[in-house]
Amino acid sequence: MKRIGILALQGAFAEHTKAIKRLGEEAFEIRQKSDLDKSIDAIIIPGGESTVIGKLLKEMDMFDTLKMLITEGLPVFGTCAGLILLAKRISNDDHSYLDAMDISVKRNAYGRQLGSFQTINYFLGIGDIPMIFIRAPYIEEVSETDGVEILAEVDGNIVAARQNNILVTAFHPELTEDLRVHRYFLDLLPKA
Ligand code: GLN
């Protein structure tokens, strides 16, 4: 059984825990620095508010350890705010956070009116899946020379991508009953 760490400082982490458990793997909620010392096979950074999660990671002295684990190759899945935290560039912000993935991201990219919406769209390697967007970012640019693979686009905007050990979605698969994106992430983990 795989042990998946779920960053549980703020945001929609409980839904990821449920999704991982429903897929028959162990979910371990990471709430403090010492939790990052425990052995985990992967980590999920949930949606929520990227500024708040980023601030808490620093205040709780978890930021550098998490960044190091990701740099060393720990598989990580970031949804929405998690995607923002993993990006190397945030076009409408003056700094980035974990600086891990070669993508440029726009926060709150859909404006106030279209802050939240649902759609069904194609995800490479899976097929059509439901996508729930909540004050979501989208990816403006990816570095294909650095091996970023685009996995889904909605209305011409990139909403899911992968680079080596990092998977990100601008939408919230954990808020639907469809477990295929979580399954996709688990399938990326090294076998046994
Ligand atoms: N708007 C949030 C941010 O900028 C992200 C929203 C979400 O995670 N659902 O962090």
C-alpha cells in the first residue's frame, strides 16, 4: 500500500484524503514540520488560498523541507492553489513559492464573474472528465524544452500539466466522484 501525504494546513485537503482512501491507499495528513520526516511515497498540495498556505509553510518552518523533498524527486500533485505554489512563475504576483515546475501561472485567471464554473473536458491519457474550477488559475506558458507535458486545456488555456515527478491541475478532481485523476497520479509512482 502506498502512503500519500496530504498537506493539511488550509483548504480542501479532507477531500483528497477521502479520494486516496477510496482508491485503497493510505492518506497521511501533514500538519506540522515533524510530519515531513515520516516516510511518504508522494504528497498532495490541495486547493485553498496559495498566499495563506505559502505563509503557513514558512511560519511553521516546513517550507524548505517540502521544497527539498520535491527537488529530490518526491512525487507531488498540486490542485489549484497547489499548482500556484509549485509554479516557477506567477505572472500577476511578484514572487513565486516552491519554484518547482517550469510553468508560468496566472492567479484568479477567470476574473470575478467567471470565478467558479464546471465543465467536462478531455484529459490526456484519461478521456473526458468533470472539471470544477473555483477562483482558479490557469497555466499561461509551459517550458516544453524542460519536459513539461500539457494534459488538458479548456478554452485554449492550459489547466493540467506534468513535469517529471510533478502533476498539477487548475481544477479540483477531489470535489467530484470521479477518481481517475488521483488514479493517474498514483500510477505515476514508482512501483514497489
Ligand atoms: N484563488 C486561489 C489562490 O490564488 C486558488 C483557489 C483554489 O485553490 N480553489 O490561491
